[in-house]
Amino acid sequence: MKTLRQNGEGFVQRQVRRFALNEDLNFLLTNRVPRLALTRFMGWFSRIRQPLVRDASMAVWKTFTDLDLSDAKQQRFHSLHDCFTRELREDARPLDPGARTLVSPCDAIVGACGRIGPEPEAGVFQAKGFPYALRDLIGDSPRAREAIDTLRGGSYVTLRLTSAMYHRFHAPDALTLTHVTHFSGDTWNVNPIALARVEKLFCRNERAALYARLNDGTPLLLVPVAAILVASLRLRALPLPLNTRYRGPDELPCDTPYARGEEMGHFEHGSTILVFAPPGVSLAPGVQAGLRIRMGQALLRRDA
């Protein structure tokens, strides 16, 4: 009897996921809605510390995702938000030992990646046939222009965090976070369906440009991008969250060092981190679109 019930539950779950994965329906449900209002509501709702609300919410969440909490530091949570922002066991994500490698800052699915265009605007891709310019992503300030000049011809990687994944992100190598620029914006879904339909989507959404410098002087740019149901970014270097209600200042000076693999911050759901490195740093062997990667695995590598 128990096996029949489990098979029945598995069938229902598969059908619900199949229904949700219909591209037109997915796009309609996640983008043709009041995105900002829904995102703010979810931010409030996920923090409700009531066992019935928590359990029902997590049951729905598990229906649509492959949520795996086996490597979580704790197994019981006070709210849905606590589970979203969970920590991992200390040994859950070993760091790649290569001296020349930069590790992935997060658990993710690799999206578009490759070389940053040499043209003046330093073009990259969010999806096949959908390019965007770094200038549109990080602005036209003197700091942004200097970064674009430095990064042109280098490498970029798009890292998409699904809702079931671990949502904290870490330093790819020993570095110093020198500046944060926050951009208010929309909360379009950042899944592949939306990326293939909405032009310059990353440049429209809430995001933050994290300017960093590795210990050997190499510049590195990380751009966490918000999405529907998640528009709140917590950085350990800053006292306040960056979210859709935050309206400035947009320029936030920092001087915060991090060890390799040390936590830098977290999303309060799932989203995307864009990583940009200058010439002399290339994609690590095997890194390509569609790869599932974990925090600590080799993402980039300094050229010999």
C-alpha cells in the first residue's frame, strides 16, 4: 500500500512539473504578472514562522523542485526563508586545490560563457542570439569604463542558481572587495525560457556590481542579478540588504578581504551570478553551458 501511494505521489509530481515546464505557460506565469509586488509579498510570506505555513510551503516547493537538504548544516527550519538561506556542513564543498584555478562562487548551472567581445562595448551573451554589452550591465561611470577596458577580451561565465540550490556565494580566490554598485530594476525570471525571449534581461533586473581584486592584483567582477520572487541580496561587507526597496546610495565603497572560499553573501531565493575576468584568465577545462557545478569546483584558470 505504501509503495502504491508513493508511486501515485511520484506520478502527480511528474505531471505537475511537466505542466510547469511548458515554455509558453512558464513564461506567462512567471513574467506576465505584477513581478515586483509578487516578489515583495514572497519576501514577507517566506519569513512567517508558523509550522503549518512552513510545512505547506515546503511541500509545494518540493513538488516543483528536487530539493535536497542532505548537506545542510541543520535539518529543521523555522520558516521557508530559513531553508532558502541555509548553510552547509563544513565539509560539504571542498575547494579545488589548483594554485592557478578560481573556484565557482556558488552551486549553479552554467549558462552562456566564453570570451568577452573586443568591441568598445565588450559584448557577451545571455543566450544564443541575445547579446548585451557590459556598459548596459554595469553602467558608464569612470569605474565601470575602467573595468570594461580591463575585461575586454577576457572570459565570462553565467551561473544560474535554481530555487532548490544552496543560495550562498563565496570568494573564487583570495581577494579584496573594493566597491559595490547597486542598480534598482525589475525582477524578470532569469530561467532559459525568459533569457531566450527578453532582450538584455540581466541589464533590466535588480543587480549589484561587485568590484574585486585578487591578491596577485588581477581584477574580477561579480554581478549577482535578482529575479522574480528574489530581489534581496545580503553582502557580509554591507550592513543593509540590497533589494527592490533600497534606493541608494548606489555607490558603496568597500575594503573587505576574503579568503579563498569564504562566504561573501547570499540570495534570499535563487538567481544568477555573472563572473567576468580579464585576459589571462580562461574557462577551466570542461566548463561549458549546461554543466552543473558546485561551489569550490574549478571555474576559471589563470593562463600559464
